[in-house]
Amino acid sequence: MSRVGKKPVVVPTGVTAKVEGQHVAIKGAKGELNYTAPEEVSVKIEGGSVLVTPLGEDKRSRAMWGTARARVQNLVVGVTKGFEKKLEINGVGYKAALAGKNLQLSLGYSHDVIYPIPAGITITAPKPTELTVAGIDKQQVGQVAAEIRDFRGPEPYKGKGVKYAGEFIFRKEGKKK
């Protein structure tokens, strides 16, 4: 039994939910998000909340039960509050700046890395060494943050590179003479 799947997703006031077959559409103050649930579960609206139930007792149905419920919950949170990921840039001369609809990163390469900001995502740089990626789609926010981090991931000796805020970097000891 899925402990996550058992709980109904409460739809707050100001948010509208619509279910047509396996397709779920949530509309709120920040925008509208859609999700197509897998065929192993059924989705329905009852009493101001969205219920997800498995259609079978096999392992895949039970796995998709919790997954589908979590995805619907993320839709509701996205259209009400939104999601954000914070990134930190460490290193001498490493910095980030916004240039129109692009993010310009100086990460120790011979050239600056230009990253076009996708639609639905807002990136802010309050300091040259801090970035905030925000949006209503949790998957897209995480994907953009991961792509920015991949340009220069943190290295284990001095910790230089782009890392998530609060991320712990395992440090290695240098060579001894």
C-alpha cells in the first residue's frame, strides 16, 4: 500500500482542477499545468480534492499510484506557490550575470558560457555568485538548475564550481610532499 497515494490532493480555493480520463489540468494564480496519469491508475475529483487509486494489485500499479499522486500534488503547489532552486558559484573570477533572455556564466573557461533561459523559468542573480531558478513546473526548474550546474560542477579539492545551496561537497586531501 502506498502511504503517499492514499492521501487525497486537496485543491485550495482559487485553484480549479479538471480531470478528463487520464488527463489532469490544474489552473491557479501563477498559471496552468497539465499531467497525463499512467494507465495503471485512475484519477477522479471528489469533494474538492483529487483522488488517485490503483487499477490493479501488481507492483507497477502500486508504484504508479504514489508517483501519480505526487505529480498531481506538485501541479497544485506549482500553480499556487511555485518552485525555486538556489545555486552558489565558488571560485576566483567565477560569476553569473543576466544578459537579456540569456544567462552569462564566467566559469574559468576561455569563453563565457551563454545559457538561453527557457520559457516559464525566471532566473535572478542577486549577487554575482548566487543564482535563483524559479518557475511553476518542478521538473523544469530542477532540469534547468541541473543544466547550469553541469557547466562546471563542484570539484573535490577546492570546491570550485556551481553547486546547489546547502549541498555538501566531499573534499579530498591534496598530495603531500
